[in-house]
Amino acid sequence: MKKLLLVGFIFSVGFATAQSIKLKNKDNSAVVTNTSQSVSGPVTATEINFNIEIENASTSQIVVRAKRLELVSVNGTKNGFCFGFTCNEYTSGSTPIANMPQDSLILAPGAKDGLTKLQHIPQNVQGTATYRGVFWVSGNPTDSAYVDVTFSTWATGIETNKTESNFVEAYPNPAQNTINIAYNSLNPQNTSIAVYNVLGEKVREITKLNKDGVSSVDLSSFEAGVYFYSMIVNNKTVITKKFMVTK
């Protein structure tokens, strides 16, 4: 069950004038300053991360402070926030506003830090949660930036979902170093997952499906671009989707 936390009054100040802080998705280098983003994963995942790169876009040294706001929570789950050298974990609904007083980042002009992340810890509970990461220059809270991240989880697992339809999903997407492919098959003994490049050449095949319904694919040898992945049951392709690799 989702729970909307009434902290909207906090969000109306300080975000329109961000000047010194630039936020990027560390996994694909996309600028995400003052935007809404989304990621997804299976309920069996230990944690689902949105990795943030913080850049000092000004010409002066700055000290960056941070907090996490819980916009929408899912009962029975947890969430985490890593900033600087500190990572804190919270039970859903227990800490609507999580300040990070323990840490701050000192960034020279043009310097970047890639250790920050928002985390969703599903604990086998399906649902959609949204968290906001807020970052501001110490002593000047109007010089700030934020990113909203919505985490969606789905039920998976071969043993628990045999009555459901065939299913396959890849995350994170786009991916850089590793991609996870989650699947559910009504006939796992005769099912494989194949990955193809844009020329239709098979570049990877998963022939033994894990019991937990998720397999990881190392992308170190993959070039940047679009790839397709298919669920093949009894030598017949039943589902095909695509993902992107960034380098």
C-alpha cells in the first residue's frame, strides 16, 4: 500500500535558482538537475540504486549539503541515502525528511563527486515509491538543486509465479557496466534468454535460468548502442524488448 507524505510545503523554495550545483545520472551521464527520473527492478532485488554525480558548475569552491525527502512510500519497504562518506537506511514512512548533518562535500570549481545515491530496498514488496534528493550550497540554501526518483518494483520468481504469464525485463536501462535481466517463465526447463545487437547477431545467451528469476550480464565487451533481448520458449521467441548500453 502506498502512502503519500504531506511534505509538499518544503518543496516550493530554493529549486528555481540553482546555479552552482549540477546533477547527473552517474550511470549514463545525463543531466538530471531539477527533473523527475524513474528506475525499476524486481521485488527480489537487495536494493535498487539511482547513482548521482554532483558537479560544481561555478567558478568558486563550494560546500554542498544534502537531505532526502520521502514523497511517496510503500509500506513494508526501506530506503537509503548515501552522501559523502555516509549511508543511512530508513524504514518506509519513519523519516519523511532525512537530513545528512554528518557529511558535506567540498568541491573545487568543476570538481565532481560520484558517491551519492538514492536507494529503494523492496524487501519482496511490490509497489512504487518516490524520493527526492536535495542539494544546496552551505550558507546559501537558495543555490540548490534536486532530483526526484520514482522506483517501481514488480513481482517475479519462477517458483512463486508459475500461474502468471511469461515475463522479461532488463534494468537499469540504459546500462553501462552490467545489466540485470529479470524473468518469469511458465516452462523454465525449456526457456532461454538471448541478447542480440542491431544487426541481429546473438551476442549473449542465458540457458540456465536462476531460481530467483534474475541474471546479470557483463557489458564490458559490449559497444555503446541499442540491443535486443528475447525470451525463447521451446525454440520459439515469445517476448522481445530492447535496452541501451552507454559508455
